Amino acid sequence: MKLSLRTFQIRQTADLFGDIEKQLAPLEDLVPITAAHVVVGKYRDQNPPFCAAVHLEVPGPDIHVLSRDHTLAAAFQKVRDELRQQILLRHVHRQQQRKTRLKMRREPVSF
């Protein structure tokens, strides 16, 4: 996975980059991720002030998530949970489609 990180009003450090990379790594077990684009920022004039946004490039439609909270850790935790939920929902949807197609194939054709 190629990770790109952009920050706004937050110092971009190796620790921040490594922490984000470590938190996104378990998602690769669920779906192959080509690239992850992460934006984190602090907006003083908005409440809650911290914002985290992630765009995952995956097979099929890309996944986008945005979250806000009072701490950066909490905002990113919400993003990570939402990403996991969207990935799992895709798996369930695909399984249901496969089952439907199999049922349609098995039904006898009547003329």
C-alpha cells in the first residue's frame, strides 16, 4: 500500500506517519489496497476542531471517509471504524449477489 499524508495546522512527523500506517495496515487483510490518501487537520474556527479524511484506492469503487472530533486520535478512530464497516458491507453484498446468481442458474428453465 502506498500511503500519502497531508496535514493542515498539524506538524507532520515520522511518528504521525507511522501511527497512521500502522492503523490502516489491518484493513489490507480485508481488501487489497493500492493506495491510501490521508488528510488530517485542525480547524480552529470549527467545532469539533480535528478532521481526518481517508481515500482508499481498492479494486472496484474507491472508498472515502471523513470524520471530525475533539482530538485527532478520536477522529482517526472514527475514520478507521467506518472504513472497516464499509469494506465488510461490500463483502456481504458480494456474497449475496453470488448466492442470487447461483440460485438463478439452478432453477430449471420452463418453456
